[in-house]
Amino acid sequence: MQKKIPMRQCLGCRQMKPKKELIRVVRSPEGEISLDFKGKANGRGAYLCRDGACLTKAMKARALERAFSAQIPREVYDRLMAEVEDGG
């Protein structure tokens, strides 16, 4: 029997993709926003493709701000952009 693959929706392109292919951004219970590469960090998660176009679209639509109901620090976007440019 084949194991079920967890799917998540990208905030940029709004497509469902396997969780492992996406970058998780997490807001901790204390309100701190960071990148979660292991997918195990405590808090609310939102997912983005490893694609610059998706990140740009999510930034323009303020998708992360809406997902977390909070301001997103510039450093988080900078780290996301570096991660996308590195190709994961």
C-alpha cells in the first residue's frame, strides 16, 4: 500500500503541491516569524514554492501578512529570496 503524501497549497500560485517541495514559513506562539526547513517547528505554518515568481506574487498580494495576521519583517522576505535563488 502506497504511503499518503501530505499536500499543501502555495500562497503564491495557489496550487497544491507535496509538502516536501515547499518552503514553510512559521509564526511561533510568541509571534516570531521564521523559516522552518524541517517542517516541525511549533506554530502556524504557511507554504511557498521554491520559485521566485511565486514569492513575488505572494509579496505583492501580502499573502503572508494575511495568513499570519501580522507584519512580516523584511529579513524573512530576504531569507526567502535567498533560499529561492539557491534553489533549495
